[in-house]
Amino acid sequence: MLRFSILMRFILLYAALYAAFGVSSPFLPAFLSSRGLGAEEIGLVLASSTAIRLFAGPLVGRLADRYRLWGRLLAFCAAAAGACALLFLPAQGLLMLLPVALLQASLLAPLAPLSDALALSASGTPEPKSGAKPFQYGWVRGVGSAAFVAGSVLAGEAARPFGLVVTLWLNAILLGAAALCALPLPNIVESPSDAGQQEKSGVLTLLRIPVYRRLMLAAALVLGSHAMHDSFAMISWNAAGIDTGTASLLWSESVSAEVVMFFLVGPALINHLGPGRAAALAAGLGILRWAVLALSTQVIALSLVEPLHGFTFALFHLACMRVIAETVPKRLAATAQALYGTLAAGAANAALTLASGWLYEHFGVGGFWAMAALCALALPVALSLGRSP
């Protein structure tokens, strides 16, 4: 019963947190436009927000590890980010909106890494008193993916009668709920070997772990390869005559596959294949996925490969979580998650999004061959994640 209650706490946290992301991130550019910002100013706000996340995420993760305040810092950042959402409401123009966006982005950056660090620590360990089976990290992360989609749909429907301001109210409420859900979470349990080494921990310690360095490289290549799809898939499909409704169904295929992978297929595949071969499978299917997108804009072909998102993103992410859980000291859990999320995934995605604009401008869908090449480069690196050190 105790283990189930812990699982439910994480389910509630991930539901609130990712629903908060879903009600806000798809609609923020449109809200900024409604407050008088032009396209270049919107780009500046979004790019600056991405940049500050690269520093804020690892910094807060490091503080959480150093002072062992994972749950409390998660709750504080979630509550403060929710309060920042309300600061958008009276703001007009770049000089008022940019500082608010930067402040909220810096508070949002640590939320997913801290949540993942806590969930990974709590998962996989049976409750000795009750005998309850351990839960899988993929279960709660799958709840997050489903909640993101539900939040996006809810915010879109609510914005019709109430306008885009409702998305910020929803964001504030859900982040406040996430803060409350974070408070009763069990803290990370450190091993005896970690106990006297807090002063020695840090980013350099992580980067001295060979398998962690390989993980960062593989994640930058595989997760970064999604940049062109996320930025230009819809544009290329519409240019090929695919209507918006059909394109939305194609996109929903990928999200549904992600949820299924997190909940059902992924944990079993990781246990059967091991993290190295599972990550290599994801990279290999990434080559196939991007090659098909480079060769065809036919609906049938696209409908067959869009579900591969369950492998190229969700399975790869689960493999990385398993590697982090098995190789990174518990005292560095949040720092490891923050570096993985902001540098390996976030910075690579940002850089490759810029590159994707040039590729699409000059080669159209042929630019997806470059994304396939990234996955090909990642294949041997991903396979090596099954080896330690």
C-alpha cells in the first residue's frame, strides 16, 4: 500500500507538471504576439528563454544535490514559476515581457530534471514491509506525456471563449498544484559510499564518468535529430497538400506511440535488451524514420513511420534514464538530469533547429538525410552505453 501511495504521488506530480507545460508552451508565442511583439521580438524572447535554461537547470540541479533539497527546490521552483505566469497578464511590450519570460524560464528549467531524479530514485525498489512490487519510471513519465497532450487540448478549447490569457491562468494553477504534489515526495536515498563525498561532487565529476560522456553525446545526436521534424514536418506536409486535420492525426500518432512506449513496451524492452542495445535500436529506427521523411510526403508512408517516435524518443529516453540510474552517484542525480536535459537534449536541439532552417531552405525534405546521418553517427555510441565504465 505504501509503494502504491508513493506511485500515486508521482503520478499526480507528473500529471500536474506536464499539463502545466501543455497549457502554456504551444500558446506562448501567440500570447506574446497579442501583447504587441513582432516576429523578431518573439524570436528574441523564445531564444533568450532557451539560453537561460541552459544555465539555470544545471545550477539549480547542483544546488539540490549539494544541499540534498531535491523535493523542496522542486516545490519552490514550481510555485515561483506559477506566480511568474501571472506576471505576464499585465505586461505589454518587449521591455516588460522579456524579463518575465526570462524569470519564468529559469524557474521552469529545473522542474523536469528534479522530478526525474526523484522518480528514478523511488522507482525500481520494492517496499520491504508491504511486499509491493516496484513501479517503473516509464509509468509516471507516460502520465506526463498524456497530460501534456490533454493540457494542450484543454487550453486550446478554453482559449476560444476566454482568450489566450486563460492559458496563463491554467499554467499558474497547475504549477501550483505541482508544487503541492512535490512536497510529500520521498527524498533521494544516498548510498553509504556517497555519504561523505558531497564536497567532491560536481559537473567535472560527472564528466569523468566515461559512460555518462557517451550518453551525453548519443543524446545530443539522437534527440537533436528530432529538431527538423519538430520545426518543419507540419510545414512540409502542408506544402505537399496534406490538410491540417490529417497532419494533426499524423502528429497524434507519434505522441500516442510515445505514451504507449513509456507505459507498456519500453520498460520490458529495456529489461530484455539492456540500455545499450535499446538505445542502439532507437538510433537505428531513427535512421529509418528520417530517411522515409526525406524520400516521401505520402500519407501512407508517413503514417507508417510516425509511430517510430515511440522508439526514437521514448525508448531512447528510457534507456538514458536507466544508464543514469545505474552509473551516476545518487549525490549527483539532479545535476546529471539537468545536464542531460539542458545541454545534451536542449542545447543540441536549439543548435540543430537553426541548422534545420538552412537545410529546409536549401534542400526541402531532403534535409532529413542530415538527421538520418546524426542517428547513424549515434549508433555505435548508443550501443556502447551497455558497457561500463
